Amino acid sequence: MTTYNAGGLPTGMDLWRTDELHELGFNDRKIALLVRSGNLVRLRRGCYIRGSTWAAQKPWVRSRQLIAAHAHGTLSTSAGGLVYSHTSAARLHGLFLWDADDRVHVTADSTPSRTSHGKDVVAHARRLTSTDVVFRQGMPCTSLERTIVDCCLMMNFKRSLVLMDHGLRMGADIATLRQVCASLAGRNGVLSLRRALEQADARSESPGETLTRELLQRLRIELPELQVEVLSPAGRHRLDFAWRKKKVALEFDGRVKYFDYAPTDEVIFQERQREKALMELGWKFIRVNWQQLFQEHEFKMRVLRSLDGRG
């Protein structure tokens, strides 16, 4: 038995094409009223989502929802030749993205006409092999390695490094990435790809840790160890960064809206308990948030004072 809620929309489904709403008895005037009332949100031409569902979603979930809306609205999960690529594929793989817009990227064998896609879609032309295409969340997208390469070719170095760190952590084959990089000599964007490959570290667990490591290296500060395990009477603890001999730890506070990442309240509570136990053993902590990563002089002074025993 079908049940209905706000606006007379049936339960059990949250995403509709215009023709599906018509079949449910909603004409264009009724659809427009539902949008104005907030019961429906228009994600793109010809595709709508339930308003309460959209309102409850985190920003990174909304980004993936826009891809799902494109797939549902264009029926691109059927045989049509479209493959989600670049940052859209990165979102389907669950890769960390920093400062990426929500445009939907698709790749097909041939170059489409300018009017065949909406303004929210970026179309790319490339012949993909069978190994270049996988399915994620029921949608065709480029493989993990192909996705990393495509993204790095259009991103600056910092954004590329964030993506590369996480891609390697997820199991991307570095030999394949190096081989592809070597074949792209002279291409626009290959410098960011090459630098990211050279400096990537799969031990980084968040975009903030990646950016912290990049800043330390660029400021020519003595590099710490990553993901250091330390024992205390409270148990075993793992530190984002540590200068073990000097008993100085640097922790990135990743509770920020700018990354597709956010720790839970429980994780934050456990971090504070761990910090207290280690301070009793003589450890000093430097806590860094995203704003402080862009205050480079202050950041450098804080770290150097701690390493010199003055912090």
C-alpha cells in the first residue's frame, strides 16, 4: 500500500524525473507549487528531490546526490556511453576533495554538441578501455587510477596532493599512476600530477593532515614522523605527527566544513583524553585547524618554539 507525506508525495522514493511526477498525477503547476513550498527541490532540469531529504544531507552527500540526479534524469546508468569522470568519479569513489565545485563531469567517446548537456555538466571526449571503467553506487565511472590522473591534470598542486594521498590510501596502484604520468609529458597539468606523485604519503588520514605535511615541508621545518604510536598508562595512542625525541606532537583538528570529512564527537572526545594522558608523560601538543594553515608565519613560529622547548 502506497503512503504519502508532505505535499502528497509518495514515501519510499526521494528522487523523481518530471515524467515520473506526471505519472503520479502532478502537473507542471503542482510541481512548481511543491518547489516553492520546499517540498521538492529542483536539482537540475527535469529532476527533483524530496525537500526534507535534501535539507538533511551534508554538503558532500549533496555533491554525490547531484551526480545521482544526473544519472536518474538522463538514464545514464543504461547503455548510453556516458561515464562519470574527474571530480564526479572522485566523489563516487569516496575520495577526499578540497575546494572542488559541484559540476558533473562525464566522459564519452565523442565530443558532444554544446547544447546536449546543461550548464551544470562538463563533458570530456576520450575513448576509455574496459579497464578504465568501473561501477560505483550503481553508476559507471572511471577507475580509481584514471580518476586520480584526470583530477590532478586539472587541479593545482595542493588539491592534487590531497587527492593523491587518499587515492593511495584507498589502494590505487602507484606503478600504474607513474606509468600514466610518464606518458603525459608535456601535457597541461602534468606538473601537479608529477609533484603529487613524488610527495604523496598514504599514511595521511585526512585532507588537513596532507596540507599540514605540505606546509611543514615548504617551510623547511624538520619533518616529523607520521601516524606515530605511543604508549601511556591509558593505552596505545596514535599521533598525526610527532617529533618523537623531543616529545612534540602536532595534531590537525579536522572538524571543518571545507573538506569531505568530519570526525564524530566521540572521536574528538577520545582525542582529548589521549592528549591529557600523554601530557602527563611530558608530551607537548600543537593543535592546528584549517585557518592556521593559511597563517604561515604564525604557524612556523608556533612549531619552532615548541621544537626549541619554548612552546
